[in-house]
Amino acid sequence: RINGQRLGDTLMAMAAIGATDKGGCNRQALTDLDKQGRDLFVQWCEDAGCSVTVDAMGNIFARRPGTNPDLPAVLTGSHLDTQPTGGRFDGVYGVLAGLEVVRSLNDAGIETEAPLEVAVWTNEEGARFSPAMIGSGVWSGEFDLDYAYARSDKEGKTFGDELARIGYKGKAPAVARPLSAAFEVHIEQGPILEAEQKQIGVLSGVQGMHWYDLTLIGQPCHAGPSPMETRRDPFMGLHRILSELYQLAAEHGPWARATFGDIRVEPGSRNTVPEKLVLAVDLRHPDQKTLDAMDQRFREIAARVADETGLEHQIRDEWRSPAVAFDPKCVEAVRSSVAELGYSNKEMVSGAGHDSVYISRVAPTSMIFVPCEKGLSHNEAENAKAEDLEAGANVLLHAMLKMANK
Amino acid sequence: RINGQRLGDTLMAMAAIGATDKGGCNRQALTDLDKQGRDLFVQWCEDAGCSVTVDAMGNIFARRPGTNPDLPAVLTGSHLDTQPTGGRFDGVYGVLAGLEVVRSLNDAGIETEAPLEVAVWTNEEGARFSPAMIGSGVWSGEFDLDYAYARSDKEGKTFGDELARIGYKGKAPAVARPLSAAFEVHIEQGPILEAEQKQIGVLSGVQGMHWYDLTLIGQPCHAGPSPMETRRDPFMGLHRILSELYQLAAEHGPWARATFGDIRVEPGSRNTVPEKLVLAVDLRHPDQKTLDAMDQRFREIAARVADETGLEHQIRDEWRSPAVAFDPKCVEAVRSSVAELGYSNKEMVSGAGHDSVYISRVAPTSMIFVPCEKGLSHNEAENAKAEDLEAGANVLLHAMLKMANK
Ligand SMILES: NC(=O)NCCC(=O)O
Ligand SMILES: NC(=O)NCCC(=O)O
């Protein structure tokens, strides 16, 4: 069993870096604070006897050797970057639970056949640089390195420049190596486990998600003398599109999601009807066919409303992450570990994207969830119980040992 | 009669400063380009024999002496600042038509009893620094100088600092002096004169306008795992409020206006339901009682929708400019000048705010409109016919002479 007290202390030490007034964390990818968090993690891993490698995407791999040098590693990990209104557990818990597994094995003097690795994946959140999960995405072959380097934040700073600036553009190629298995433990970020009073989520997969930029283009004109009837006003299209997309999500049942996290306006002058609105659209569904149908309807709605309100519209596909099914052997390793440890549990699908989505393309992968207070995440009030965090790390320990000693 | 060719050339020389790709002008208040435009205007006025004064608000007054030093001046003027997507005529025409009146009188060797003044009012547009008409507003006693100096743009730069930076924080107090009369000629910025094929608008007043910031506050949460039903999503309130406000404008007949020129989001992350939206709301009506009723309904709509969608809301009153009736003698001076000159004309109310709104509180004031191509203003395609610009300046000349020689 892992040391729950030490895991909690380590989480709080990391949470101090980028701590916000409201008790959360703002440690966005490739900022100075991200560098501080990475430096601290690397120090902890070296103190625990691991060798540390950084790849060209800034992904960090801390390796604990195994007894059989021929076996590929069993990997765990997640991310240290946060949302602007981020919490203390999203991602960080998965990284530090991996470190706690290594420390606990060291304490108990247990060696494994396969080596173990704890990974930090760069820019999982997609908040500063879109898309999400780009560090694991490049590593797994979903994105080109050049594409990633060229992504820019709202101030126009590029991923490549910022990665070099914080000193984490590593020498190792950002390319998948063979792995025996990969696991990721994460807070649920939703309300299900708490509501059903289950301590562990055994994940069978991740829902599909599509990101778009919807642009509505009208005609700027004066707020006073311009008659309402002749305006080509992007807000006149926007409110109808929002209304229909919320309706669309409602029609596709309790699992469909429609989220609008960002909006930009041009020119943004109080007494001028805008020329342009750019809305960030995030549609999700666990069933890829349903999500494809929602995608189709979204395009129809935008085209029809734009037409009826005299606007031009553009839909840019920003990112697609199709629904994922995890590796049955890895899922079984989690399921049997939970059973051994006697935790209450539920089999479920993740509503959030995780690095495991991309890892699962190149290695047998699965995930473990722990409950999240009020289901609140991407919020500074994000919280989890110490006993649940400990339980999740114990499941991770058992699952990793199963796959490392066969 | 004025020199239409020279007026057109002067307009085009000013339009070169801040000229945009699409044929418009982006010469926002207190920028380096605004300084260039002001410097050029001051040069022209000095060349025309005027003495130039700058007041503490950066308002510029170019004075042509009269034969009777005891008479207060007859003033004309408008503004040189533009919208971000501004045109070549909005404001600029009123300033340069005033200069053309002075030049034409010089050419003809005509002296007036009362002195004439051509004014440039600072930051009329309200685009960079809210509210609009703040230069004439301080001068007329509507706003305090300190309030104006503290206004800040989106980058947090203050009006006072920017005014000093461009060298137009003048020594003269920004306080109204007695005037015999004030006139302002402007493009209509709406479609009425063009549609009715009238060359001159004889203005009896200006409609009322209210500016607000509406803030909707929800709860940030994750775009994936968070169920739609439990979200407190500012966009869920926004689309309903927009829809009801457009409906409100439609109910209050052809003259009511509802415009949303700007929106801000926090934190603005694609996969996080926003914490906050701030919407700029501009409501207008020529009848102040009707506008007050719209104001009331706006507050009810925002409160009800926020309540029904689980949001908090705040309404900040940014600016109120009540409906204005111009001075009957000045209106009559315009009306009789138009009749003498034989131009087709229409009596009307302005849909846009103008410096004359504030001037009218301290001096007998009225305005003259010329047609605006397709009614399009606050748009780079803004256009007006040379013959209409000439006609408007002729009316201005006659009206000023009437009030200066009595
Ligand atoms: N776990 C998490 O917040 N992932 C970001 C990707 C997503 O938007 O689901
Ligand atoms: N003329 C003009 O554009 N004025 C700005 C004030 C307003 O919004 O009406």
C-alpha cells in the first residue's frame, strides 16, 4: 500500500506553485510557474533514484529500472499544467500518484521485472495552447512536432518558443517507445462517483469530443441611426445558434455536451454593430456515431441561421478526439486490483479527454478515477478526499505491479 | 458659397492619416495618429489666420476674430477621432466644413461681427474611451475633468496619460464660455435622407441613449463530465437575454435600437464553462419616456433570466444621454438657410449622439445632416457625395453668418 500522508503532502507542495486566492491553481502550460512545477517534480524523481529524460515536446519521463532489461516499461503519468481557473488535483494527482508508487516500492525494497516510468505530458489542458493533450498527442503520432511548435496562445507566443524559453525543449525524440502497459489515475471531474458513493471508477474508455471555431461575419454599422431590420448583426445569429445547440444537446440525452468556453469580437466598440464574432464550440458524446450526428446538425444549424440572419459563417475544425475504448487486459488489471483491495467501484467512461486517449493508440492503456467533490473541476474549488486519493494510488500500484511482473 | 473642391481635398488629406486597407479610417482618440490629425488641423487653421487654443481636455478652438469684440463667438465643430472600423467623414466632415467656412470668408474678404470658432472635440466616438462625447461633455459641465482623465482603454491606459503623451493637455480650462450660437454639420450615419432623396437634414434634436455593462456570473466547470442540467453557464443566460432584448426593440417600433458592440469572457478557456460574461448594451429611442420604459424592461429581463438560469447578474450604468431638443432659433437659422439655398430637405432627429448634445446645454445649438451612402457608418465603407458635402457646408456658412451678424 502507498503512503497516503506523503501523497497528500506532495500534492499540497505542488499546489503552492501557482496557488490562487480562491484555493485553486493557475499554472498554465509553458509559463514560469509550469517550469517551477517541473523542476520540483524532476528533483523529487531524482531523489527517488529515477533517471529523468525530457523529449522534444517537453514530456518528462522518470524511470525506475526493472530486473529484466528486455521488458518494455510500465508507464503511468498525467500532466502538471492547469486551467486558468484550475484546481489542485486535475492531472497533478496522476503524476504525483505515480511518484508515490515509486517511493512506496523504494520504501518496501520491491523490485519489478519491467522498469516503471512516471510521465509528465506537456499542455494537456489545451487552455493556453489548443488543442488539448498535445504532448502525448505528438508522442503517439497524432500530431506533427512542427504543428505543435507553431501553436500560439492568445498573445501570439508560440508553443515552440515558450518550451525553449522555460528550458524544457529536450533532446530525446518525442516518439512513442514500446510499453508493456500504461495507466493513468485522475479525479473524475464529474459528479457520478460521488453521487453513487463509489470510491473508484474503472474506466472502459473516453467519450468523443470535437472542437470548433464558429465565425459569424456581419456588417459593422452605427448603433443609433441604423434600422434594426437592415442590420447584419453577428449577435442576432449568435443567440439563435446558442439556443439551438443547447437544444441539440438536450435532444441527444443525458450524455451529450455543448460548451462555449470562449468568444472573441471584432472590432469590439460599444456603439458599433460587430463585424465578427468567433465562438469556441466544444461538442461531446460517448458514442461516436451520435457525436457525428451532432456534428452534422451543428453545421446545418449554423448554415441555416447565418443564412436567415444575413451573416456569413465559417466553421473551422480545431480538434477531433474520437471516442476511445481502452485495452481489455489493462481494464481487467484495474478491475481485479480494485477487487483485491475491496473498494466500492463503478465501470464508466470518461467525459474529459486525457493523455491516455493518445497513449492508448500505441500501448495497452486504461484509467482509474476517484471521486471529485460536487463534480466540480476546471474550477478553483476543485476538491477530493484524502482517503479517495489514497485508494486510487493503491489501485494504480497494484495494476502496475500486475503488468510489470508477468 | 464655399469651395467644394477644396473641402473635398482637405477631407482626403485628413483621411490619409490612419487610412485602412478597406478605404476607411482607424484614427482612434489620443493615439499617435490622432496627434498627427490634430497637428495637421492646427497648421491649416494657423495658415488661415486663426488663433488656436487647446484646453485641458485636448479640445481645440481655432478663432477667427469678429469686428465687435463684445459679441460671443459663433462656434462650429465636431471631432477628428474615429471608430476602429471608422469612415472618412464621421466627425471629420464637421470640423473641416468649419475650416472651409473660414477659408471661404477669407477668400471673399468678408468679416463678421461676432468672432467665429472651429472646434475639435476630443474622443467623441467613445470607442477607445467610454463614454462618447467626453470632450464636449466636460466642457459643458456634464462630466468632471478627473472622471474623464481616469477613463481607461482596454489596455488600461488612461485618458489623462494618453492626452499628455500626445501633447494635447492644454492650459485653457475645459469650461464653457458664452457663445452666440453653435452649429454642427455631420453625415447622417443612417439611410433616411438617401432613401427619401433629400439633400439636407434640418435637425430638431437627438434621440436618447443608454449604455450599460451587463455581467452574467456562473460557475466554471469542465466541458466534458459536467452534466448540462446542473451547469450555471453564462452563455445559457446570454442567448435568452439577447433574444428578449431584440424582441423588446421590435416591440418599441421602428425607432428603438438595441446594440451589443462588445463582449468579454472570463476565463476564456475552450473546455471550461465560463465564469463570467460582460456584454456592452446600447439602448436608444428618440422618445425619452419610451427609452425609460425599455430601460425598465431590460432590468426585468436580465434579472428574470439570470434567476431562471442560476446566474448572478450585475447591470452597471455606463452612460446616459437623454433625448435632446435643439434651440428653436438655431433650427430656424438652418431651416431658412436651406430655403435660401434651395436644397431639398427634411426635418429630423439624430439617431447618433454628437458633441452638439452637450453643447446644447450651455449654448443655443442645432445641427445639419447630409446623406450617407446606404446609411452605412462606423464602417470603413462609409461614403458621401461631394455635392452633398458641399451643400451641407453652404448651409453651415449661411447659418453661421446669420447668427454672427445681427
Ligand atoms: N482532463 C482534462 O481536463 N482534459 C482536458 C481535455 C478536455 O477538454 O477534456
Ligand atoms: N456620431 C457618432 O458616431 N457618435 C458617437 C456617439 C454615439 O454612439 O451615438
